Amino acid sequence: MESLIGLINKIQRACTVLGDHGGEGMSLWEALPSVAVVGGQSSGKSSVLESVVGRDFLPRGSGIVTRRPLVLQLHKIERGTDYAEFLHVPRKKFTDFAAVRKEIQDETDRITGKSKQISNIPIQLSIYSPNVVDLTLIDLPGLTKVAVEGQPETIVEDIENMVRSYVEKPNCIILAISPANQDIATSDAIKLARDVDPTGERTFGVLTKLDLMDKGTNAQDVLEGRSYRLQHPWVGIVNRSQAEINKNTDMISARRKEREYFETSPDYGHLASKMGSEYLAKLLSKHLESVIRQRIPSIIALINKNIDELNAELDRIGRPIAVDSGAQLYTILEMCRAFERVFKEHLDGGRPGGDRIYGVFDHQLPAALKKLPFDRHLSTKNVQKVVSEADGYQPHLIAPEQGYRRLIDGSIGFFRGPAEASVDAVHFVLKELVRKSIAETEELKRFPTLSADIAAAATEALEKFREEGRKTVLRLVDMESSYLTVEFFRKLHAESDRNMDRNSEKNPEKNAPPPGPNMDRYADYHFRKIGSNVSAYIGMVCDTLKNSIPKAVVYCQVLTAKRSLLNHFYAHVGRQEKERLGAMLDEDPQLMERRTMIAKRLELYKSARDEIDAVAWK
């Protein structure tokens, strides 16, 4: 049965693969307890880690050697040879730990370059050995006080911020490394631990370099908790000397020598059973498992919350599409209906945009009608020209019938422009509403190819509706020319006669046409009268068309689009082969990648929940 810590290690590795890693402070990672190793430069931090592992595998040198967090997961195996695996080099086992050191250096340089920059992107390393305990340790860059040559001026603050991003998390256990040959009051690690964990509840103190203290001095006050008290016991460590490192003294021998040091030490002999790297590893492993057990309810609650959120997001972006043609056709039709619902909402006022069609009829059409050049066409001079041309060589005797008709036909012809402009303006609005509707249809966002096909089909249908609308409004204009309203002129003539009779009774000479020499004045009056009569008739036609053109446009374009925008597309899709249907449902690659990632996270969370439940109470 896998240990609880081993299970948490597996979940943490999966979190890192999926982007839920500590450097970014992702939620699941935060919920999983781990041990962060904190210390100043040259505090012996790397030696402590190597002592716990029992292997010489960390890069060494002066200055900042650890420039990226190293998530070190230890897995105890029953038997076999030690080996290591990196998450960024899957399926490759490292049995040569010198190669592990080089891989850490190369992977660090891959992100930071060969400069002295740092990065918060962690390296994940798993070590399997019979000589370790199950444990997760995070090796962080050493705290420093000044920037050296080649480092940015902000390096001190950058490192501290990175370290704080880990140790501030409530589920992080702090392993504060301090050298014994320095005053504990000046320890960078203890100072930082005190800031983020003032009660000392999460902090384990480790004192290194005990064998390098001045003769006649010792660290009993620290180790026994009198100098600085923590809730957990201090642990002393004796690392390999530089000479032993140079001689490649193996870690197993170093552990044995460390035990002998404490057992024979006059200062620390009474603490020997609670000193050394082996004791530290067991202490941390036991405490980490205890913390994990305490946090299990909150971990499970967080996992359930993430599962619910991921399921909701999958519902939002859409579940995977079945591969059979029937299911694909059903999906396409559902997407089309979703688009049509949004489009109709725009037209009916449920969403903005449909009101622009009313604006065409209420503003643009009346404005265009007012600008028609009737004043020029019905000027006295043009009326005289048209009437004279209509009579030919024989002047009219009573009324210029053909002149009237030509003037009316010419005037009505001007209405064709505003009528066609109304059709085009509504067509443009409908095209914009199609574009907006596709963009606002959530279900379509995952299918760019289908979105483009629907847009093309809708645009093609709108073009047909526009052509039908243009024919209809032009027919309305032509109908006004084809049959004139005779009663209008009869009433006009009768009204004129009544007015003349009343005026003649009051002033018999006023309305009589002037005699011979003033015939031109009579002609001007006559042509002005014709122009006035035609203008009145055109005004009546204008009022009629102002009402009938919008009706025709709405009927031929708006209502038809609302009822049957995708009818032709539906018929076309129904005849498609399976391959074409699949191509239409070719999703956005980014969306497919997002769904795949969500599915992997769901699998991780569900598996983690089940495995934690199975292991937790064993």
C-alpha cells in the first residue's frame, strides 16, 4: 500500500505537469503540505539536503548556485539501486548522480541562461532509494544581503520574495538552516521564519557546522531551545568537510561519522539520539504525514470544489463531440438553433441592434426623401420645357395631359434611390447582427469552421432577401407611375373652380387672365399652377411610399430572415457526408487543448480524492 506522503508526492508531480505548481501559488499545490528548505548562502543548506538523501547530487560553487526552486521528492523503496527521475525528462532513469547534478545545472541554465539570474519555475526531481524516507523537500535559493557582480540590483529582494511565496503558505513546513558558527540572532532563515510563522508552529530549526565552532564554545543553548524557542526541537547536523567532499567521501560513510561525532561529543552526547541527518529525515517525514492527516478534510473539500468548477467549465465550453454522423449532425443543428435564438433576440429587442432597423425608417428614409430635387424638377422653367416637349408641334388646347404625366413620372422616378438605399441600409444592419450573433453565441465559440460556414450561409441568404426587397420596393415605386390617382386631380380642379367663382364674385377682374400684351405673365401663372398641382400629387405619393417601403423591407428582409435565415443551410447540411460534418466541427485548437487540460485535471482530482480516501485512515 502506497504511503500517504508517497501519494501526496504523486499528486504534486501531477500538479506540476498541469501547471498547478508552487511557484505560481496554485490552489491544489497550496493545499498539499511540503517542506521548504530556507537558509542564507553558505549556511550548509545543500549539504543538509544531500545528507538527508544520502547522495551527492546538488551543484556546488560560490555565489548563488540554486537559482530555481528544486522540488525534491524522496520515495523509499524496499530494495534495488538508487535512481532519479526528472519531470522534464520523462521515462529516463538517472543512476549516475553526477549526471543528476549536471542535469540540474543544464535545466537551470535553460530558463535563466548562464547568467546569475533566478527563476521561480521549479525543477521537479524524484529520488528512489532504500536509504531514504518518504518526504517532499523544496530547495530554495539562498538568502543574500548584497548583489555581486553580474547580478541585478534587485536580486536580494527577488530572492526573498520568491522564498516568501513558498513559506507564507499555511501548509508549508519551514526547515530553517542556520550555521552554528554564527550568532543565531543574525540568521537570515530564522528572521524570515519569525516573520511568516511568529508562533514557530510550522518551523523546524537546523543547526549546521557544529564541528566548526571555536574551541570552548558550543550550541547547547540553541539546540536545547533556550536561545530561540520553537514548538519543534532543534536538530544539529555535521556535514562533510570540504576535504571529504573533494575526496568524494560517500554519504553513507558521512552519516556514520556524523553519528559517531554526536555519540562521543562531550557537549552533545546527551542529545545524540535527536541529532543528525537521519533523525532529521525521520522527524520531518513523521511530522509531514501528521500534517497531511490533519489537512485531509480541507484537501478533500478543495478537491471537490475544483471538480465542481472544472465540470462547470466543461459544460460552458462544451463536452467532446461524438464521432458518429448522427450525433455530429445533431450537434450542428443545435449550434445553428443557438445562433438563430441570439439573432432573433437582436431583432426582437432582447439584445441591442434591432433598433437600428427602425432608425433606417424613422430617420434615414425621411431624410433622403426630403433631399429629393423636386424644387428643380418642378420649377416653372422645367415645367414649361417638359409641357412644351410633350405637346410637340400642336400646343395643348385645355390641359397638358402628357405634360402632367411626364412631370409625374419624372418626379416618381426620384423615389427609386431612397427605396433602394433603405433596402441596402437594412441589409447592412442584418449582416452586422449576424456577425454579432455568431460572436455572442457561446456554443459556437468552440467551432470556428462551423461559425464561418454559418456566417457564409446567413450572408448568402441575406443577399437573396435583399434582392427580393429591392424588387419589391421598386415595384411599389413603379406602381405609383403605372396608375395615377385621377380623383386627386378632379378634386383639385373642382376646388380650383370653386375658388375662382368665389373670387370672381368679390372681384370680377382679379382672376381674369390679362389681355394680349401680358400673355407671358399668363403663361408663367399657368406653368406655376401645373408645377404646384404635380408637387401636391407627389407629396401624396411620398406619404404613401414613406409607409409602404418600410413594410416591404420588413416583410421581404427582416421577417424572412427571422423565419428562414438558415433554411437553405439546413438542407445543405442534411446532405453532407460524415467527413464533411466532422470538418465543420473542427474545433479551435486552443479550445481543444483547454478541454484536454481540464479533463486531465478532472482525472487528477478524482483519482487524488479516491486514493487519499483509501490511504488516509490506514
